[in-house]
Amino acid sequence: MIEVSKILVCVDLTPVSLKALEWAKDLANRYDSELVIYHEMEDVYTMLKMSSSFGIPSSPNLKEDTEKRVKDKIKPLIKDFERECRFLIEAKGKTIDRLPEVVAEEKPDITVITHDYERDIPKLDSQIMVIK
């Protein structure tokens, strides 16, 4: 039997990415794997970058508040998940740019992505499941 100890799923809160989360949960349950839910806060990254570039102050809790809102949207979707689950929510750039770096850092056995990131499969050092 194939050993799968970690599954990473890229969730951007679109309907298809929530479908990807369901697939990732199912796989993690089947293989008794850790589930890592990755979400890049692109809008927060952009706002923080622009505010520093133009000297305009941003909300002091922008990153933390947005991260909490993201978790609050995802938590009900994983309430039935009984395995180890970890959130990786960050504001470090665009998902399309960060995804290969996150996969390289996390080293998942399987990465579940939506068709939006399909063109980046050659950059991802992982087995890939694409959800459409």
C-alpha cells in the first residue's frame, strides 16, 4: 500500500477549491494523513505592500483579522475531519507564485489543487490531484 503521510490542499474559498478541500479530506481520512490547508491572502499582501509603498497606514490587525475570517469560513467544512489538520494562512504574495515554494517547504505526498493552478504542475515537486 502507498504511504501518504501529508496532504496539502490549496484553498482560495472559491466553490471549486472547497470541492478540492472535500477531496483532500477524503484522501487524508483514507490514508490516515495530516491535512495542511493552504490559503494565500493575496488581497492582504497587496494592501500591505501598497500601504508601505505609499506611506499610507493600514489597519494594524489587517492580517490577523483576515486570517481569522478565513479560518472561520473553513472550520465548519472540516468539523467532521478526525485527523491532524493544520492551517497555513499567509500574506506573502500571489498564490500562483507561492504555491511551488509552499510545496517545496511542506513536502506533501499529495497536493490537491484546482484547475486554476494546473499550468504550474511542472513546478510542484509532489504528486498532484487536480479538481475541476
